[in-house]
Amino acid sequence: MTEFTGRPGEILERLNRLYPALIDLSLDRLQALLARLGHPENKLPPVIHVAGTNGKGSTCATLRALGEAALARACHDIAASGGCDGALPYCGATGQRG
């Protein structure tokens, strides 16, 4: 361990003692916690969480375009097979769902 002197040195020494030099970047601890909680993440609806400083708008626009293209393809395939009997109420809808 590197020796530091003076007040800043004391702080750095304390931090070096409190926090290990190696950081575990794996997801093992999180997976163990989720297992102990009964895997609540499996009970959530499908969600895409977009966060960060830059690029959220373009990321959301891309995800929306992909979703709309997939829905259009699904609607086309269902219509070609004889209809969906209301299974996909938003087929052909434009704009945002209310």
C-alpha cells in the first residue's frame, strides 16, 4: 500500500483500508440477491429502460421505429392469414396509444 502524508494522505489511507483494491464487476452478488427475493424481476411486464446523459431521444426514436415496424409486420401477417379477431386492437393505428 502506498504511504501518504498529511491530511489528504490520511484520507487516502483510510479510503484504501475501507475499499478493496479489486472491484467485483460481475453480476454474481445481484443474481444471488434476486434469487433470495424469489426473482421479482420475472414478475414485471416487459420494459425497456433508457437512461444516461446523451442519446436518449435518438435511442427511443429507434426503439419506437423498430416496434412500429414489428407491429406493422405482425398486422400484415395476421391480415394475410385471415384476420386477428380483435387479438391486436392496435393494428393499423397511428400515433401513440392512449
